Amino acid sequence: MNAAWFVFLLFIHLGVFQIGYARNVSARPAVVNIGAIFTFDSTIGRAAKIAIREAVQDVNSDSNILKGTKLAITVQNSNCSGFLGMVEALTYMETDVVAIIGPQCSVVAHIISHVANELQIPLLSFAATDPTLSSLQFPFFVRTTQSDLYQMTAVADIVDYYGWKDVIAIFIDDDGGRNGVSALSDKLAERRCRISYKVGIPPNSTVNRGAVMDVLVKVALMQSRIVVLHANSIVGFKVFSVANYLGMMGNGYVWIATDWLSSFLDSASPLPSETMDTMQGVLTLRQHTPDSDRKRAFFSRWNKITGGSPGLNSYGLYAYDSVWLLAHALDAFFNQGGVISFSNDSRIRAVAGGTLHLEAMSIFDDGMLLLKNILLSNSVGLTGPLKFNSDRSLILPAYDVINVLGSGFRRIGYWSNYSGLSTVSPETLYSKPPNRSSANQKLYSVIWPGETLSKPRGWVFPNNGKQLRIGVPNRVSYREFVSRVRGTDMFKGFCIDVFTAAVNLLPYAVPYKFVPFGDGRQNPSYTELVNKITTGDFDAVVGDIAIVTNRTKIVDFTQPYVSSGLVILAPFKKKSTGAWAFLRPFSPHMWIVTGSFFLVVGIVVWILEHRINDDFRGPPKHQVITILWFSFSTLFFAHRENTMSTLGRLVLIIWLFVVLIINSSYTASLTSILTVQQLSSPIKGIESLITSDDPIGFQVGSFAEHYLSEELNISRSRLVALGSPEAYASALKLGPEKGGVAAVVDERAYIELFLSSQCTFRIVGQEFTKSGWGFAFPRDSPLAVDMSTAILALAENGDLQRIHDKWLMQSTCSLESTEIESNRLHLSSFWGLFLICGIACFIALLIYFLQLWRRLHGIPPPESASAGRGSLRSGGLHRFLSLLDEKEDPSKSGQKRRKVDKSLSDNYKDDESGRNAKRRETEMSTRSNVIGRKVDKSLSDNYKDDESGRNAKRRETEMSTRSNVIGSVHSLDMPS
């Protein structure tokens, strides 16, 4: 101490503003003092003591490392005591050590890290895994092993891999245990899992079996069967022993131990059979160290030194690498001109005195430089790469996943922070892109507690005598779904039967009781009912609970057992087809285009056939009529005119195909219009309902109110709460004009039940939301998953449909007793067609009678008729009836025919083709013969049908008349 003061006064005298020894000394010291703090009598400490000793020997024997400088190490036993650890650390500070290997325990690390920060002495801990030992709070604490943050991430990935949701954590109640479980909770939450129960055990080694049994009895009453044990070997084996005694190491349980178990197995194998029997099927983790020749050589050397006891565990390897890491950092430190020098802290001098000799502690002047070189290390040790990332953790953290079985254990896979769970070593995966997808996560099969290969479900219904409190809505309407039995706490209905049937399919008993929710005077708010789960008032909710977005954020729903969504209920009127229904199959544009094409096709065919087809020749008036008749007769395929040209036939074939399609479509559409009920409503769908200002009804307690106001932005002033089907019907019948509503928005299941008895209303438009009904449970409840499986089983075996038919198969409306008439056709649908036909008949008769009237006035009355007015009237009526009954004189037809023939003869005379007279004579002769045959046939038919029995003389007279007509035609046809 006096020497220190002498040096200090010397520097003051020389005017040097610096604390410590002069830095101009560039020679390396012969010895560098380092310290080590760990628990000698522990699994980790026994291995670390040998590993550190061998590492120091290897460094001192290698002249290429420190180039003549030797490491002198002093070890101290902390016994994982914070107080002892602090005292030993202070002792080291009096010996001018430049670094400390350790401490082993996180409790000690938390305490002495404060001392290290002040005196700038780096701590290289090979076993303190507490994730809260942050480099920000403790910059001189360097972890040369893996943090429990990564170990707990591996545990969380295993839990998630097997699909478990709830975990029980048993831990040593110290800094390392508490902070490790806290990290596990965070990692589980990232995977939507959770710690449902956690319990600490005192860290001292004197904890008795009774205290452990009290803890495990509480655990056995919990729902979860996944137990994570984060302890040390002393407490851990006591827990396994008691758990085995309580039957908690059998079927259904899963035990995951942190790396304390693998370290013990590596160090003390083989264990006694009675010890191994208590932990069969347990999963544990071991820090992964890649295989290498150097590692295998060290294992061989270790066995020669120790004879295999204690065995070498991963913490011994990290302790060995920590010494080498420090040696490389010291070499870089000396290469950079670093000097081993210490100085006293003025703050300590201020409190010096007494017997503690605090003034003996000194600050390592170049401690920051040494720390920097430690963190910049980039070498390869027995444990793999010795390199730190930005948060001062070793890169590429990885663990082996181990399954304890028989008298030993086997590795079932790996976990790495790079790619998660795999059956391939992490070194192989590092050469590939990282893949954390669920499909890429793999482990080999596990033999679970109870010697089973079947994956445990991970939870059971808690055997604590407590019944589930299941909330049930106390409905006042639509009681077919849920209704309370009067005077009891029992419920019945469709939803209740589905729930009880699903519970009966579960492979375990579920004690429960129904708790009514609501005052029984109106339907309760279902949103408030679901919120009761989050507050702990209910353990589940059963009923007609719609699965909507806001509710899924706070609870978990089962598989929907009813498909439902919002629909619009509105009154309707049967739409009459009307007298002009036959025009409705086609739109006005369709009628116009169709009619136009009839004319166009007729004109096109006439153009193509006019020159070569006599059916399309004649006077202009005749040709126009032919075009119209031909085109429109194709509608009924009744055209008589033959087509002779190829082009004309092509056009006609295509047009007939078009007419066939049009005719079939018209027939089908008209049939639908006349036979299918046409219902009309002023509300066409949700869009028309939004744009209108009419009131809208909704069911009390339904989520429809929130959806209409919040999602569709419909003013709440338009929304009317309705509490029963009767209120629905009354409000819809009144309509918005009389204080009712224009429509009701509700879920389809309710509306379908309503329509089974109310036939004057209909669902309008499409279902505009898609949802269903399910049972609600707390978030991540395993019971929700099992109930979903049971509901699917009900659907597959038909029980769900049978329950539906039991409660909801109501009688439908009778068409004969309601306003909806049958599909018989009535005169009102056709009187327009009859009117058109009647008008056509009337006009034809009118024209015909006018022609007869004109002819009647051209015939003089008979001379024998009486001159009296009555006689004139009766005579006129007699002449009119006689004219109506009289057959038209064939001679007049002959005169008309001669006029036509004369016109044709003139055309032939003017014909530019210059046909010869002989051919014209032949044609006229042929035409005369044809006319003769027609007249003969007509007269013959008249004779056959004559009921008056005309005598033979008159027939001779008619035959004579025929001869005269034929002769006249011959004389007319002869060329002049």
C-alpha cells in the first residue's frame, strides 16, 4: 500500500496527469494473474475445475500464444452463495488479477458483476445462463456459454411442435430460475402458448421431500400435464423421485428438463437403476458442440486423466474454451501495447479505514482494452466458433434434444436458433438458407413416460372437484334454440343438446353446471355474455353464440355447429304476370333486333332467289308480300317457298338455327314467368336498404346492431330493437309509414325458423355475412379443441342432423291456406293474346263484310219483291245472306286469271332474251291445261259435296260453261 502511495506521489511530482504505472513499458510480463470462481462440489464445478487446469497448462506450454508469458490462476469456491462470491471477488481484487473465469452461478454473477464494472475486471462466465445478465447493465460480464434465452426458446419450440398450449413450470427460486422461467413465458406467448401454473422451490440443498410433495400435489390438480423442470441436480432428482411416487411419471405426463439433467447424465453415467427408473421418458436439452478431431482427442485425454469419473459435460468444454479465449485476448492486448497496471480508486480511499482494507482494491487501467479484445475474439474451440454477436452472445446457439430411456438416453434431434427443430445436425443446416416453417420442424419418435409412443394429449380435466361454470343465455324468444326450464337451473333446446352430445364423446368426464345469464324479460347481450369469460365469471359459454371477429379476439370458439349469417327479412307481394306477360321474355331491344332480322333475312333470301326462283317473282306487291310471309313464317318453320340457290340455302339454314334457339329461349322464359311465383318487394338487398331512410329492425341482444351501425355506417336512429317473432311480424306488416320497419336484419337460423310459420315474408337478396355458431372457451383452451373434434364427429355420424330435425324441423306454410296460390295458369295472363287475336279477327271480318256490302249494293233487288218497307228489309237481309252463302262465280276468277296471263304475256313480249313464239305458245297451252284441271277439280268437289242434289242437267250446263272458259283462254293465248 505504501508503494502505491509512493508511486502516486511520484507521478504528482513529475506533473503527469495519469493514474497508474507508466505505459512506456512495452515488455510482456512474465506472469499474468487470473482468477476462477465456481462451486467445486457440483456437477458443473467438478468438470470445470479439471478443464480449467488443463487449459492453463495447454496455454502455458504453447509458446505461440503468450510468447513467454505464463498464466497463473487462483480458484475460489463460491458454493453458489452470493455473499461468499462477493467476498472472494473482493479478495481477487487485492491480488491484481486481470480477469476472472466464472462465476458459475447466476446469483453470484449478479453480485460480483457490479464489482467487476467498477474495477474494470472482465468476467468470463462459462455457466451463468441467466438471460437478464445484460451487457448494458454489466458491460464487463462476458458469457462464454449459451444464454437460457435460447434454451427456453428451444423448450417453447418443442411445446409448439407437439401442439400443446399450457405448461407448468417448476423452478429453483433464485435469480437464474425466476429469470429463466420468465424468458420461457415470453417465448411461449410468441407461439400462443402459456405457463398456466408456475411454482418455485427453495434453492438451498436442504429442501426436504415433504416440501417437494406439497408442490407436486398442487401440480397434479392442474389441468396441464406438460411440466418444465428448471432446477439443479439436487432439487431435480428429488422432484423426479416424488413425482414417480405420486404416479406423475406415467401415461399422460410430459416432463421437459433443462440442461442440468443432461450435464449430470454426461458427468455421472451410468446412474443407479432406481434413479433412472424415476425419469423414464423425460426430455432434456444439452448444449450442442460440433464433432471435431480436437474434441475427440480431448475426450480421450479426459478419460485418461479422470478414468471416466467425473465425465466431461458441455460446461467443462466451455470452461476450457474460456481460458483459451482469454489467452488469445491477452495476446492481442499485449500486441496492441497494453500494460498490466492498476491504480487505486479515490472513492474507495474516501471510505477507507477499519479492518476491511478496502483501499487494497485497485482498478485495472487497461481493463477496457482487454474487454474489447475478448469481444473481438474469432477463434475455434472445442465447443465450436468462439465469436460474439452484437448483444455479446456466442454465435450459432444450438442444443441437442435428448430422450431419457432405459439405463441411458438417446438423441432425438437438434434445435438451433438458425432453423429450429431438425433431425440433421446444425452444421449441415448452416450451409443452407434458414427455414423455420412448421413443415421443416422434425424430431425422431419419443418414448414418453409410461413407455408409450403415442403423443400425450398434454392436459386432462382438473381433478379438483370444481365444476365448470358455463354461461347460458336466458332467452325469451326463439326458445327452440335455448330455453330455461321453468323453476330450475336446467336448460333445453337445440344448442344444449348439441353441447351435451359433444361432451359425451369426450374421452374424459367434464363436470359442469349451467349458469343462466339474463333477466328473463328480454334477450341478453351476447357480447357481454362472451366478455364474462375474460373476467373469469364463466369458464365457457354455450348457446346460439355467433362467431364474429370482435369475439374471436378475446375467446376461442369451437368448430361451428350451425352455419349462419345475416340476411334481410321483408314483406312481399305476389307479382301478377299481367296480360302482356308474353312480351316480358324479351327486352325491347331484343324484340326490335329480332323483328329486324326477320325482315333482313327475308330480303336477303329474296335477293338471292329472285332471278332463278319463280316463287320469288311476280308483281311488286306480290313480291313484298312474299318477303314478309317467307321471313315471318320461318318462325314456325312453315315457309312453303323452296330455295334453289346455294347461298340462299346457306343463309336459311343458319337463320333457322337462330330461330330455333330464339324460339326455345322464349318458350323457356315465358314458361318460367307464367309458372314460377314472381314475388316483389321494395327492398332488393342490403344496398337498397343502406341507401333508403326506412327503419330497420334487429333482434335484441344480437350482434346485428353493431354490424349495421359500425360496419355499414347505418345511423342508430334507424335501428329498431325487436324482441320476438311476433314483434317481427307486427313491425313488418305496419311498414315504415305506420311506425313499423321496412325490413328486419337477423341471422339466417332465426329467420328460417320464423318463416316456418310466417308465410307472408321472405328473405330478400343474398346472405351478406358468413359466420356460424360455436361454443366459446377461454383463449388457448384445450377443451375447445376437443369439443371441435367432437362436433365434427357428430356431423359425420348424423347425430347433429338428427338433433336439428328434432328441434328445428317445423311445418312449412301450406300453399292452399295462404296468399301464395298454386302454379295454375289464369286468364289474366293471356287475355292480351286473346285480345290481339280477337282484334285481328274483327278487322278481317269487317273488311270482308264491307266488300260484301259493296257488292250487295251493286245487285238490283228482284222485281217480284214487295214495295213495303218491311219487305225491303227482309229482302235486303235475304239477299245479304244469299250473297254470303253464294259461291263466287268462277268466271270472275277466270277474268282475273286472264288479266294476270295478259300481263305475263306482255312481259314475255318485252323480254330481252328473245324467246321464240313457239315456246310462248307451248307455255300458254300448258297454263290453260293447268287452269282447266283446277276448274275440273273444283267443280268435281262441289258436285261431291252438294247436299241439294242438283240434277244432271245443271251439271251439263256447268260442263258447257267450262268448255267455253277453256276456249276463251285458248283464243286469248293465241298470238295475233
